[in-house]
Amino acid sequence: MEPKENTEDIDFKKYWLILKRRWLPASSIFLLTVILATAVAFVKKPTYEAQGRLLFKKKNVTSSLTQAGEKIGELDTLNMMNTPLDTEAEVVRSIPLIQKTIAALKLKDKKTDTLLPPEAFLNQLTLKPLKGTDVLQISYKSKDPNEAAAVVNQLMSLYIENNILANRAEAAAAREFISKELPQIQDRVRKAEAALRSFKEQNNVVALEEEAKSAVSAIAQLDSTMAQTQAKLEDAIARGKELQNKIGLNSQQAIALNSLSQSPAVQQALKEFQQVEDQLAVQRTRYQEEHPVVVNLKRKETALKALLQERVDQVLGTKQQVPDNNLQIGELQQKLTGDLVGAEVERLGLANQVAYLYRTQSAYKKRANILPRLQQGQRDLDRQVEAAQSTYQILLKNLQEVQIAENQNVGNARVIASALVPGKPVGPGKNLIIGGGVAAGALLYIVAAFLVDLRDPSIKTAKDLRQLFNYTVLGMIPSLRKKVTPRRRKLQSFVPQLPVRDTPHAVISEAYRMLQANLKFLSPDRELKVIVVTSSVPKEGKSTVSANLAIAMSQLGRRVLLVDGDLHQPLQHHIWDLTNAVGLSDVIVNQAEFKMAVREVMDNLDVLPSGVIPPNPLALLDSQRMASLIDDFSKSYDFVIVDTPPLVLVADALSVGKITDGILLVARPGVVDTVSAAASKAFLKQSGQKVLGIVVNGVIVENEPDSYFHHAKAYYQGSATAKVARSKSEKFSNRS
């Protein structure tokens, strides 16, 4: 497990790469923000601010002489988050006071030459409680310093006048309210008490809290008892089945046999019947069947058998034929039969007990389920009764006291500092505005970069691919270009390059050689012969990887066959500049011989194009003929590579993968998206494919901070420089 520091460092690099990758749109937003801030800084006119201060008193001295009048004119808050100054600040900011101030000073909007709208006035007004004091500072900004001072003084004067009128109106309103509400509150108390009493009678409520506790306890006890009884029932059923298997009888037969074995009348008749049978057997050895002795014994046997059947019917209660060998059982079988009967009786009793417990539990649960609703209903009614009674008592007590407080009209605020005409402008300077624009532009740069990156669903780095697929990474193929425009990427996807053949000493060529080496070491005990190369989506470079991997293997002296199994969008014939008139599809349907279709493109490397595109490629690739061809290819070549279509589009790769040694999955950062990658991984897992590993293709070195290509690039650049120097030295020697 990596330490925490490493994880955070990797995350930081990931975010830095996002900022680099999305530099163009983010830089545009940054420059636009800075330009706008600079323009504002040079166009803005100076603004003046005048300030005045009001001192507030929480209570009036005269109003606090009576208990009811103590609350009139008192500055207080409804919650602990605000202070009385916050409330009074909102009063100062109220629209009526603002409109009176605008009308008194005839403030106008310079653009429309009409009275200034209250919204525009409020934009220039600032109210700030001074920390640790009961002082409210009122500030107003204006282009005219005299106007700013006049606005502040006029607003403070109007507020004090409004505060005095509000205190007098509050006392009068309190008296009128109490006189009007007393009869209604009294009627509300009676209705609330009647509703509570009716609720308890209808729902049989005495003490809901105690009932809830007892219900929970009873349900828990019933759960425990049901579990124990159910366990006993299962044990009785198991014992009954075991006893039935031992004696070969079911429960009904065992009960009947047990009743017959314990009936003296049945056993006596059975004993006499058996004695007659023994006598008859002896006499038959002496006399013929027509002899009187034998005939008498036969009649006696028949009579005893009828008697025995009659007594069996009396014991069982039904006419039922019971074999003679079941009427008399041994001591062991009689004990087992008795145990089976006892087990059946116990099972029936336990089953009835479980059913009774379940019904009882259901009744408790039904009552318990409605208890919260009843509790809520009772709490609501209790609150209504308490609120009505409390309101009635308070109003009745304060009715006379509020009449005294009605004549008290002292305000809560006074001016301690009038506004003076300001001499210097306020507000941020040009440098501060430009600096703020730079900071805002930097923030918008980051936000824009991340938003653009989030809208791109593709997987960005090889690290993300490794974490998503969780397969062995057999190779990482660097991109041929640092930056690929969409147009150049489209051209490159149509005619992939073969760097292993054209530039054998390049970094990308060595990456393909490392891939073939990893494939060789992947299965040391069993050599890989045939592999399938596929990808999740198109444009990931599976055909390019197939071709270059085939070249790398052929350069080691191994006979390699490259099969273009993409019968939808074949590409190998474009890569190798071949005709596609005859190929794999023709060989499968026996319209062409393999020797006629295959093409030798390099030493030790043959290419089998796709051939004519069939209407149903999967039917050909999933045929027995295809399996036979794969087997023939593995015998004729040292290594076979099958280029197949992407996984999320068709099932061709999955079908071919089952008849080969495994699948090599090609993934390209910036092309494959998370949904497609997850889908392809699920397809591989569900179909039981053997995935050899993944090849990360088109790796952009600048986007992979933890990639080893940084060192490889420096190494091969140094090697190339040495080769150039050596070549020049040889040319100079030859000239000399």
C-alpha cells in the first residue's frame, strides 16, 4: 500500500495535467476577465461615502415601569444568530423609509431624470453594527459628497420619527388585540380540551408511552419465543423424517400400526389366526385337501381372518387392509413406531403454537404501528390545550397593564454622530481592481479547465486505464506525435504507420519489442501460438498494434501470420498496400485456397487480408471451419495474430477468442470512454475469455508524469546522437 503522501502527490499531478490539457479555453476566459477588469479600472468615476451613527437602547425607562409595557419598544431577537441591531438595520433599509428619503431630498436618476428607484438607493446604502457596541453605522455612497451627507442625516431623522410612532402604535395594537382575542381564546381552550378527551375515548388511550414500551417488550419476547418454537418444530420434523426412513412408514401408517400393536383384541385374534395357520400347515403334510380335518381348519382360518379384519376396522375406524406381517412387530420397531407417533404429535403441537404466536405477534405489531400516529395526535392536541390555556392566562393578566403602557411613546435610538461632507473618494483603486481581475481570471481558468475536462467522457491517462481494467499492462506504446489535431488524427487512423519497420531504432519501435518480449514471458510453461487483438471502441489502434507486433516478432526469426479478422471494417490491406479481393472470408467458405489468399509482406511475415465482407461475419468466425483454420495456422506458423473488431460493437472478438490462446486488449487514452471500457470488461468476464493483458496505445508522454518514457526518450536521443557522430566520423575517414 502506498503511503498517504504519495497518493496526494499523484492527485496533484493529475489536476496539474488537467490544467495543462485544457489551457486553450481556460486561457481565453482568463484573458477576457483581466481585460474586463482593466477596462473597469480606467472607466470608473470616483465615489464619495458619508457616515452617521445611531445609538440604540434595548429598553425604554418609562415603558419598563409595568410588566406588560416592559415588552413594548424593547429591542430583541427571535434567534441567537442575530442581534437587535440587525433587526433595526432592516427597518432602516425598509422601502417606506427609503421612499420618504428619496422624496424629501428629490433624488433623481441621472439617466432617466426621474426619482431614484429604491433598488438603486439600496445598492449605495450600507448598514454596519459596530462590534461590541449598540451603535449602528449608516453609510451612503454617491458621486456628489453633499448629497451623500444629506441622505444619511435625512434617513436617520426619519428612522427616529418612525421608531417613536411604532412604539405608540404597538401599545395601542396590543390593547385592541387583547380585548378582541380574549373571548376567542376562551372558546379555543374549551374546544381543545374537548378534542383531547374525544381522542382518548375513541382510541382507548390511557398512557401511550407505557403502552409503547410494553408493546416493544412483548414483540421482542414473542420473537424470541417464536424462534425457539420454530427451532423445536424443525427438530421435530427432522426426527420424524429420520424415523420414517428407518421404519419405512409415514406418520399415518405409523399411528395405525402403533394402535394395532397395542390392541389386545387384535393381537389375540392374530395369535389364534397364526396358530390355525400352523395347524393347517401340519395337517396338510398328513392329509389331502379334501380331508375333513383340513377342511375344518380352512373354515376356521377364514373365520379367524374375518374376525381379525373386523377388529382392525374397529381399531382404525375405517375399512383398511393391513398386511398380516404389519400387525405384529418387534420390540425395536414398536419403539421406533412409538417415537415416530410422539414426534408427529410434538410437530403438530409446535406448529399450532407457532401459528398462535404469529397471530399474537401480528396483533402487537398492528397496535405498535399505530402508536406513533396516536402519540403524534395526542402531542398535537396537548400542545393545542397548553397553548390555548397559556395564551388565555397571559392576555387576561396583561389586559389592564397594557392600557397603562399605551400612553408611553419614548423611542429606542438617538443620533450620536451626524454625517459630514466627505472630502476623499472611497473604493478600490485601479491596481486593486486589476489585481482582483487577475485573481478572478485565475480562478475561472481553473473552473473552466475542470468543467471542460468533466464534459469529456474519455479516459485521459494510462494510469486511469490500469485502474479501470485491472489487467496486466503488457506494453505502453507512445504516440508518434506530441499533439495530434483532429484532422491529422483522422488521416492517421486510415493509414496507420509501421515504425518497427520504418524506424527500427525509435522509442516506439522498442516499445513494440518490449510488448512481444512480455508476451513471450507471459506463459513460460506453455508457449503462446495464437492471440486475438481487439479494443473496446474504434480508433484505438488495434490494427496498428497488430501489424507492428507482427513485425517485431518476425524480426526475431519467427514465422508470423497476421490475420485480418475484422470483417466489418478491415484495415490490414491498407496498412500493407494489398488488394482485398481474396482473403479470410473466402478461405472460410472454401471459395479460395489459403495459399492463394495469403501474402508475404516481409521476411518471416505473412498477411491474410479479410477478403470480401460477408453479410453475417459472426456466422463465419464462429464456424467449425474457422476453428479448423486456426488449428492449421498454429501448426504452420510460430505465431498467429488475429486482428478483430471492437468489443462493444460486435461479438466477433469474443467468438474468436474462445478458440485461441487469449485476447490482447488495446486501449487508447483520450479515445475510449469509461462506459465503453466498463462494458468491454464486463463482456470479457461474462464470456469467460482469457485476457492476456492490455496494451496502452497512443500514450502522450507529457500527459503521463509517472511514465518511464521520459527516461527512454532521453536514452534513445543520446543513442541517436552517438550514431550520427559515428556516421560523420566514418565519412570523414573515408574522405581522408
